[in-house]
Amino acid sequence: MPTVRTATVAILERRGRGIERVETAQDSLLMSRVRDGDVGTLAVLFERHHRALFQFFVRLTANREASEDLVQDVFFRILKYRETYQPASQFTTWMYQIARNAHLDQVRKRKPEIPLPEENDERGWELPSREGTAEQKVSQAEEVSLLRRALAALPDEKREVLVLSRFQQLKYEEIGKILRCDARTVKVRVFRALRELSRHYFELAGEKAS
Amino acid sequence: MSCDTCKELITDSLAGSLSQSASEELEQHLVECTACREQADEIRSLWQNLGLLPVGEPGPAARARFYEMLEAYQHGLAQARRPVRDRFNQWLSSWWPRQPVWQAGLAAVCLIAGLGGGYLIQTREQEDPKLAQMSEEIRNMRQLVTLSLLQQQSASERLKGVNWSYRLEVPDNEVLSALLHTMNSDANVGVRLAAVDALYKFSDSTMVRRALRQSLTSQNSPMVQIGLIDMLANFKDPQTTVVFREVLKNENLDPNVRQRLERHVPRVE
């Protein structure tokens, strides 16, 4: 009897209908409560943000396990440093700053080998469905593979700014606050990151063709 | 427009944050400048294709891990605060009056203050939609945690899920069904027993009582049966006696269960 699973889905759907876009003011309010001692309220922030945070880390590191660890690490640090939260600043800005630090610490701890993208680990990953012939589907898979490798070939800071702008639904101004620079600098970095991504992509595509 | 400005506008256009007039200016420049046109095409196509990259989902253990961490942290905090609480208790007891008459008076005042405060908070919740929305979200979150834990592989996780249900004032039908399902079909006897206890809180509902009676006839663990019998006996309704008699007819009944049943069923003369 699949009652429990379908019930969970039902509650998630209701939440989706009722509370679509995260109210940034509410996040700030919730985190203020955590800061003031109502530590249990962190659970609400977890439910809202842990998925996006996980996806951010996976796109940065291409490593599921490390990403799961990083998410836990981030929420632990949020608890530990809760008294340093400034309600005037947006919660997500603060959260991503902590996320970046956690990631940097992890990179420093590990040996300096770059993990290859997990090409064969499709566990739980869904490809956005596209209609198409078999050839189109094969070429889409090749495209994805090339893109992934090109992304992995970027230096960390360029990949990071690209992931923040393309996937995390953050405006350039907010990214600027996270990276502690102005919005204009962010745009320049994004542009340069895309140019370099393009270069890697065509190099890899060329290798494939030869 | 300079090519540098053009690059900035292209980046703005990716985010969809370009005004109508700026957008027109940009397209005008791109018509005239082939270098920028080529760059724009390349960048826009790449931006688009990045959307093809598959989306990962966090594993099922992620939630459980977080809630365990949170609980441990809260426990740690409580332990750390204890000395202060002990001191506070001492201070408080110095205020408690000796004479019973004054004790009663103080208690009455506290009761009124508590009721008044609760009423105020409730009306505030009704007036402030944001607060109400947040409370709703916290309620939903607790339901979600309960359900999520109830479907974990490990019995101790499922036990946690049953315990979480105590935090729900008014559970969803889904949570109730999940608890009933756990009571009837969980592989672990301890978890089933815990579910029986948890359901006591919601046993005002006729649906729950009916399910409890039904569970008695289908359980195979004597311990859980005894737990059910004790609970059902509290209700003192006639349908319970009927079910008890039915169960007694089973010749293969565990002797302990039989004994417990006979205690509650008046002997037929």
C-alpha cells in the first residue's frame, strides 16, 4: 500500500500551490527567530532551501556525496554562527556566503586532484524530456556530456559565478553581495566565464570529431 | 553604443532584465557589428544549452540526517543551559508563598494570564497573515517530517517518525493513515506498539477507534494485541466488547492475550 509515499507527495504539492516563491522577508524573519534562540525554526529554512543548495554544490563539484555532506555542513554552520546573522541582509545571501566558505574548506582539505564528472552516475538525475528521434536523443546526450566536461574544465571562480547566475535564480546584485563585488563586475565575470566555457566546449567537440 | 557596453547588455539580456528601449538599442548594434553579433549568438546558445544539464535531487537520507543533527544540537543546548535553569528554579521557589490561600491566588492569576496571553497570540495570528502562514508552514513541515521518517529503512528512524506525530495537534488524514498503516504493517513490533500508543492521542475519532478494533483482529504479535486491548478497554463502548468476544473465539490465541481479554469481558452466564 503506497499510502505513505503518496501522502508525502500530496503535502509537497499543497505547499507548492500555497507558497510559490520564497518570501525573502519571511526567510529573514525566520532566521532572526533562530538567531534569538528558537533553533527548531531552522527546519523550515532547511525545507525551503536544501534542494537548491544541494544542486548548487553538485554543479560545482560534480560529486553527489560531497555535496550532501556540504549541505549538512552549511546548516550546521548556520546554527553555530546564528548570532552573527544580520536581519537587514537577505538570508540567501548569507547562506550562499557560508556555502562558498564550506566549499573552499572542503577543497583545501582534499588532495588537489580534480574529480572527473560522474558520467555514469545517473542515479536520481532526470534529463529534461525532449521529443525527438533516436539520433536527436543520442546527440543530446553527447551535447550534455560535452557541456559537463567543459564546465568542469573551467577554473573554480568562473564555474561558481556561472552556476550562481544560470541556475540558482539569483540576480546579479545579489551575486555581487555574495561575492563582495558590484553587479557590474559580476556581469563581466559571467560574460568571460561563458566565453571560456565556449572555448572549452569547442575544443572538446573538436577532439571528439577527430 | 560601444562594444563594451554591448557586452554588458548581452549579459543583462540573459537574465531577462533588459528594458524594452535598451533591448532595441542592443539589437540595433548587433545588426551593425558582426563581431558582437557572433559573440552574442555563441553566448546565448550556450546559456540556453546549459539548461540541458540534468538536475540532481538530494537523497532520501538528507532530511533525516538534518533533523538528527538539529535534535542533537537542541539537546546539547538544553544541557548547556541547565545550571542557569537550576539557579532560576531556586529563585522561583523563593517567591512561592507558604500559605495555601496565597498559593491558590497566585495560581489563579497565572492561569488567567496564561489564558489571556494565549488568546492574544491567537488573535495576533489571525490578524497577521504572515505569522499565520508561517505557523501553517511549520505545521506542514512537522507532518512532512513525520511522514518522511515513517518510510525510512531503519526501524529506529520509523520510531522517531511515530514520536514526531506527538507534536501534531491536529494531524492530516494522510498522517493518520500513515500511523494506522504503520500500526498494522510495520515489520518491527516495537514500532507497531509505539504507533498504537501514538494513536491514543487521536482516539476521539470514531474512524481511529474502528481502525484500532480492526487491528486487534489482524495483529499477530501478542504484545501489540495487549497494547490494543488495554487502550480499547478505556473507551468502554459496546462495539469493543463485541470485538473482544470475537477474538476470544480464536482457539490459537496466545494465553496472555486471552487472560487480558477475559479481564475486560463480562462472563456470559
